[in-house]
Amino acid sequence: MLIDGKSGKWEIVIGLEVHAQVVSNAKLFSGAATAFGAAPNAQVSLVDAAFPGMLPVINRICVEQAIKTGLGINGTINRVSVFDRKNYFYADLPAGYQISQYTRPIVSGGKVTIDLADGRTREIAVTRLHLEQDAGKSLHDQHPTKTYVDLNRSGVALMEIVSEPELRSPDEAGAYLRKLRSILRYLGTCDGNMEEGSMRCDANVSVRRPGAAEFGTRCEIKNVNSVRFVMQAIEYEARRQVALIEGGGTVDQETRLFDSDAGTTRPMRSKEHAHDYRYFPDPDLLPLELDEGVIAHIKREMPELPDAKKRRYIAMGLSDHVAALLTAEREASAYFEDVAEELTSKIETPVPEAAAAIAVMRQTIANLITGKLFAILNDRGVSIANSPISAKNFAGLLRLTFDGTISNRVMQDVAEAMADTGKDAKTVVAEKGLRQVSDSGAIAAAVDKVIADNAAKVADYRGGKQALFGWFVGQVMKATGGKANPGMVNELLKKKLVG
Ligand code: ADP
Ligand code: MG
């Protein structure tokens, strides 16, 4: 995406730093619990509160999660990495430093393949992934004159995943975050829940003339907590920089905050006030040395990730678009596979015609899941994991459609009723009397009546207005409450309208 400035076009350059909370029952260097929503300071060990003399002990699970994530983004797992102290003073950081990794991270390099709206994909390079501790949280709204500190998050393991400045639009940044979140969730290494703060993003934004050799000066927008806000913040910030430069000013490298109510960014601290973190290796921790065997073991246990699954679905005959939608969430792909299994497992003969029929059926199933079912979930604000229609019941609904018991139109209503009541398709169809009418006598009677009641339209049609045919079909469907078999309606209408 290029921005149209007064003086011509501008390119946006974006690099993202994502903080992903590691899924682990205990913290990075202590045994305290990490569950979300606990009472303030209920999950704080002496290490997390930085009592004198306390020593950090690394949590093996967190290291394994970082390795898994590194493999999931095709990074290089470094056999030796080093923990450093990043020094700064703040009320929610009792030690006065955060343990992080600086010059020698656990993962170097990597890539994330993003899916763009037009079906194209792009590979975005990842610079590094390192492990670090989270800080505590200052609570400013609990008392009129005091600030309270909650250390539950203090010491929780984070993976910081830094991208190269290769993203070129808010849409690409959104696609990057969604894909990264999808990979983390498939791996089970971060729950990706941005509202609860378990995935947060810093967006670095600069602008330059298209094709310019050098990057412009960047601003960093801190701690944005939804994909939509990241996209809004980038768009606002890029336009602000263009207006500033075109007005004769220059961009100062600074840290900014996004105000989601106003949709704007505002300065937080300038480069002169940038922290000097005085990094140095933490003397309480030895360098982290990984065994090749441990890495190899994790490699063998890796699940199929969204890109591989998407390629498999495309090879299976699904369209690129639907394959991307179904694989974005592991639960959606599992749902699809359950429904497809229910409906196709009984088709035994592996003859070419059966294979072709199954491919068509799969695409239909995929379309209905990403169409009707996703709409139902959206309306009700629930995830597919909590779908009010189980995969088994959805398969039952499709079976009634495929065998002609109900029409496509009625299927839509049955799906809604199933979602409202939790009942299966057969029960809803029986209770509401929605069976498709395939009785040619009944349909013929409806056709005759529509023809008799609309003499003028019939004359128009017979006079050459062929486009009216669809209108007649609609009338007959309406007269039969949408239950008439559409194939039979078409056939009978064609016969009778000729006169
Ligand atoms: P720091 O350590 O100060 O945060 P880094 O060099 O590690 O700086 O960069 C942090 C992030 O900023 C990375 O995601 C990188 O891609 C991005 N970045 C660097 N330069 C630019 C630029 N000119 N415009 C946009 N993003 C940039
Ligand atoms: Mg930074």
C-alpha cells in the first residue's frame, strides 16, 4: 500500500516486535503459578519479588516451548544462548533489571508466510526469538493517591519475536500477526489471547519514497493489544509522518502510544530519553547449552502447522481461500475433518468417479462451514471450539441436504434452529415439517396456481422475456414454503410455461 501525499507517493515500512507469553504452569525462573485472573500478588515467589539472595533456576518447559516455536517459524535453534540483565528502574520491576537475551538469543532467523486478501502469499523474515521475563503491573485505579503493584506477572516467561522491517502495509502487518498467532496456537506455546495480554505487539513504522535505498526514521508504537488496533495505529502513524515531512519537518525517533479511543498515536518518550539498559550477562545464570537430542526430539513431535495443512487441503481439491480460512485455527480444521470424515468415510469404492465426487463434496462442506457455520458463530460471538452445532450434527444436516430431504434454502433455517436449540437436524426438520416436497403432484399444483394467478407475466415470458423464469421459480418456492425440490420446480415450470 502506498500513501498519496501532497508531494507524491510514500511507502510504509513496518517491523513488528511481538511479546508472546509462554504456555507454562510455572514462571521462567521460579515455581510460582502463571494462571490468568488470580487475585493480585497471589502468584509471587521470593524470586519474583526479588528478595535478597534469591537465585533464578531456569524452567525446562519454557526453554522447550521456545525451541518448538523457533522450529515452527523455521528459525535456527542456537546450541548456546546467554541471559543478560536489562537494567531499568520502575515500581513494577523489584529487581531493578529484567532477565532477557540480547546478543545471543535462543533462536536466530526464521520466516512467517503471510496470506494476503487477494490469495497471494509473502514470506516475512524473522530476525530473532529470545526468552525474557515479564514485569509486574502498576495499578493506578485502586486508590485516589496511591499506586498499587501486582507482581503476579513478574517473572512470567515471554518470547519476544522480532521481524525484519519487511512489512509494507497495515494489512500485511495484520496478516503477519494473525499467522504468527495461528502458529503459536497450533504449537500450544502461547495462547495468543491479545485481550488478556498474553500476546502484545510493538509496531515500528517509518515512511520513504517508493524504491528509496535507505529507510526513513522510525517511531515505535508500544504495547498494542489487538490486531485491529495495530493496523489502525500503523495507518495513523504513517500518515502523520508523511504530513510531518511534507510540512517541512523531520520524524524524531521516539516511542509512542496508541490511543484506541481517539485512533491516534502520541509521544511517550523521545530518543534523548531512551533507556540505557546497560546489558550484561546475568552472573547468576550459566549460558544455556542445548542438547542436540532435545532439539531432535522436539522436531519429531512437531504437529502439522497451518501452512502445511493449507497445502494439504489445496491438494485435496479445496480452493486457496477456503483452505486458508479453515486452517487459520486448528479447531476449525479439526471440525472440517470431522464433518468430512462423517460424510465420506462410507464411500468405499476408490474408483475415479468416487474420488471426484468426494472432492466436490469436500469443497461443499468447506464452503458451508466457512459460510453458514462461521456466520452463526460470528452472530453469537462464540469460537468454533464452543460451536452450538457439533461436527456430528453439522454432518447430519448436510446429509439431509445431499440426499434431497431438505432444500439448500431450508438448510440455512434448519442450521439456525439447530444453533438455537442444540437439537440435531432430523429432529428440527421433523418438528417443523420442513421435509423437501418431491411429490410431483403437489409441485405441479403449485406451478399451475402460479401460472393461473399471473397471466400477464406468463404472456410476457411467452413473448420472449426469458429473464422472468427465475421470478416464476421464486413464486413456486414461496408458495411451497421453500420446501419444493428446486430441480423438479425448474423442470415442471419449463414444461408448463411453454404452454
Ligand atoms: P531496538 O532494539 O531499538 O528495538 P531493532 O533494530 O532491534 O531496534 O529493531 C526493532 C524493530 O524495528 C524490528 O522489528 C525492525 O524490523 C524494526 N525496524 C528497524 N528499522 C526500521 C525502520 N526504519 N522502519 C520500520 N521498522 C524498522
Ligand atoms: Mg524495540
